[in-house]
Amino acid sequence: MTELASDLALARELALLGGAIALERYQRHPPATRKGDGSWVTEADVAAEQAIRARLAEVRPGHNVLGEEHGLQAAGGGGAVAGRPTWVVDPIDGTHSYMIGIPLWATLVGLVVDGETVVGVCHAPGLGETYEAAAGGGARMNGEPIAVRATALDEAMVVSGGLRGMQEHGLEAFYRELAAAAWRVRGLGDFWGHMLVARGAAQVMVDPTVRTWDTAALEVIVREAGGTITQLDGSPVADDRSCLTTCGEPLHGLVVAMAAGSS
């Protein structure tokens, strides 16, 4: 745990660094453009990721870095080295919210070793919330322990990015069935939905498609809080696939079965 504690402290430092750069530019309309996949990127995204990469080049040059804006590289420069620990960075998760002045955005930093996230930090400056976890060490928000809150589906809060994304990925029937069965449904997407489940404020978060940098930091936080995070079919989270976070069994299995029955 000593090594993981050191890595967690570094992940926290990196997330705070990136978050501070983004916050400095927040609501000041940094220049924005659309990327090839249609998503937005601002000057703040680029600046935050560059600062995080520069710090990793100093303190973990033998590791790799995977970032949303600059891809996979060796932390010390050059091509990535297979098998090395990899820092996964999303400088601003929720860029569109960031651009229009909604504070639901965060800097995400995770450390993946042998294919598993062992450290994760989710820093949301606009909300004043910082979530973190290391494998085997529990999960915390602003330094205080957090845990999921289990309920039956008819008493559960379901959160997601909204109906349109479900429609675009052929999940409308499933989502309508889930919404009808749940106690309440809210459109709270990106990182925050998953963290709401981790801290017990919601029980189900559904994301029709995620990238590795969207989930790497969140996976270990959810698990250490007692939750379950998989694809909608129950298989491990993967790049450019769906993501389901719940308060755990039996609710998780019920939602997976519902998704399978609606496909």
C-alpha cells in the first residue's frame, strides 16, 4: 500500500494541477473547436493535459501516459512501452458543460497497472468535490469515506446523459423500461453520475458509450465504494463501449438482464 499511497498522492497532485488550469479559464470562453469525432476541445483541455504530462515527465518518466488530447506516449517522451504502468488523463471530462458554464466537469487521473486501474482521482473544481481511491484502500470524497447505498430498483435513483444518447445507440427501449421501473430518473451525465452512485446519492448510472479516459479513474473509486462497474452486458469496461455503474448486486444483475431483454 505504501507505493499505492505515493501514486495516489501524485494522482491527486496531477488532478489538482489540471483542474486549477481549467478553473482559471472557466467562464472566460477559451477558444474551442470540434475534433474529428464531433466532440469539443478547448484551449483549457490542451493546457491542462500538457501541464499534467510535463509533471509526469519529471516524476514518472519510465511510465506511459494516455490522454484524451494527445494519445498514448511514454511519459518521458517517445513511443509508449508495452507493459509499463500507464497514467490515463482526461483534462476536462464534460467539456461541453465547461464551455457553457455548467460546473459539471472534472479532471480525471487514473493509474493502470497490468490492465487494472489501481489509483483514481476525480477532481471537480466547479463543484468543490474531489473523489479518490487506491485499490484496497477505500474511497473518499473531500477526504471523507464514501460508500454506495443499496436499494431495490423501485426505490432507486437512475442517472444518465439523457434520452438522446440512448436513442443514438439503440438503447431507447431499455432506457424507457429502466426509467419506468425506477423511483426517479435524472439527466446527470459524464463523471458525476458515476460518482453519485459511489457516494450513495444514486443507484444506477448508464452511459451508452465511453472512452478509456472517461472511466479509468472512476473504476477504482466505484469499486472501492462497494459498487459495480461494467458494460451493459456485464462484461468488463472497455474503450468505446457502454458503461453501467450501480450500487452492486442484485441490482446490477437486474439492470444487465433488462438491457439484454430489450436488445
